[in-house]
Amino acid sequence: MSIEPHKPIADYVAANARLDADAMLKPFAADAVFLDNGKRFEGHNQIRKLFEEEVIAVKAIFTPDTIRNENGQIVVEGPAHGNFPGSPLRFTYRFTLQADEIRTLEVTL
């Protein structure tokens, strides 16, 4: 699926496919908030730790198959595959963008 109109999202998804923590973090604002199934991570240091411990460690790769605008957010859905129980699992990613950066990302099952 093409998500090119939303460059920060496309960059994040491409970096996730390579399991590259530095590149995954790059599209996020310095004070971004990442909500992961009820857990809150704020700023680059906490978000990097999340990527390293809960994404890269289990090789979780998100493969978007739908995208839509909803109430000012970009909603991207699709499965994530990796070395974790229940793989693949279907996730919903809700991105809030500002000035070509990811300000907030909420991930839910």
C-alpha cells in the first residue's frame, strides 16, 4: 500500500520494515507521545527504548493495508508479524502530524 502523501508515516513504516530504530525515531517530534496499548512513552529517549525492547527485540514489522483520515488523524491499519505470541496481530495506528513530524501515535489492537 502506498502512504506517500504522509511522508513521516511512510518513513516510519519503511524504517520499521528494516527494524532500524534510528530511522524509526527520525519522523517523531522531539517531544512526541507514543501510546502503545495503554502504555505512554514521551520524547525520543522513551520512544527509542520502546522500539528497542518491544519492536526490534521481537522483530515486529507492521504492514499497513488501509489508510484514512479520521477526525484530524491519519488512521493506518494492518497486521504486524514477528516473534511474539499470536503473530500476526492486526493493529490500528492513529497518527497526529504537525509540521511534517509525528506528534502523537496511538497503537491499539
